[in-house]
Amino acid sequence: MNGTRHREVGEYLRRLQRSMADLPAERRDEILAEIEEHIAEDLAERPGATESDVRNVLERLGDPADIAAEARERFGIKPTRRSWTDPAAIILLLIGGFTIIGWFVGVVLLWISDAWTTRDKIIGTLVVPGGLAGALGVALSVGFMANTVSCQVPGPGMDPVGSCVSNPSTSGNAVGAILAALVLIAPIVTAIYLSRRLRQARLASFEEGQAQ
């Protein structure tokens, strides 16, 4: 297959993958593999297939949005609908923890939405509960634990109360700083992940609407 035909097939499969963004990953991969195998078999029967032949093969398969719609119907998955609560959920999951109740509202909006899979919702809820506020609390705790505290026992002629001093460990501080940074970054990475999944779901819904 020459470069042009590779591009035709590649673009078709990419459109199909985008259209099925809201399907379970296992089902989506299964359908993609079946379609790709079907295309390969059809083109293998045409050793001298032209660009027009490739287009005919793809047209017989049908529009990717239609294939995705059939798969969605077969698995009982409703198409994603646009809602202002979806981006609101991402924002509240990220910074709502600073208002205490805000993060919990974000969790509720996340779970009632049909834009994300159950796996996405679990990730959004459990990666760092409380979002940036929760991450900041964990990071401060990690930093505090990285310091070692030593107490001097009073001896003869010394202050009977004794004293305790904090002796920061260089290695402990380094590990603590790395862990704190990872914890702080986690809610941001989660928000980016949910945003991309939302964009994929909306794109799939848009392409299905264009095909109808």
C-alpha cells in the first residue's frame, strides 16, 4: 500500500477512534481491530488497488460516526451531551477544596455526567481527594515529616527542662520535596486528563451529529 492509501486508511481509523471515544477501551480496541483487519483483507484481494479502490473499500464500511453510533446502541451507551456542568466539575475538582464544599460539588457533577467513563470518574475522585487544597495539605505534611527532631536529655549542671531541635536531613528534604511536588502536580495532571477525555467525548458526539 503506498503512502497516499496509508494516509486514507489512517485518517479513517483515527476518525473512527475519535467517534468511539466514549466507548469502553476494550470494546473500542476490539472494533478498531476488526475494522482494520477487514480493510487489510479487502485491499489484499486487490494487489494493484488504486486510491479510488481504497476509497470504495472505506465507503462500503460506512462513515466512522455511523459505526460508532451502532456500537454505542449495541452496548447501551448514550451519546454525550454538552453541559456547562462538565467544565465546572473539572474546575471544582481542582480548586473547589479551598471552599471545603466546592470539591464535593465537583465530585457530584463528575459522577452525574455522561461525558466520562466510570474509570475516568474514579481517577478524578481518588487521585488526590480535595484537589489542590488536599494536595497542599499532604505536601506540607510530607515536608514536616522530612525533618528529624532530636531532644537533648538534661545532665548535671544543665537546664533541667532540656531542649529539642529540628535537624533537617539533606536526603530527607530532597525526598520530601520530590514527593511534595508529585502530590501538588497530581491534581493538575488529573484535570488535564479529564479535560482531554471531555474534548474527545464531545468531538465524537459532534461527528455523529454531522453524519446524521
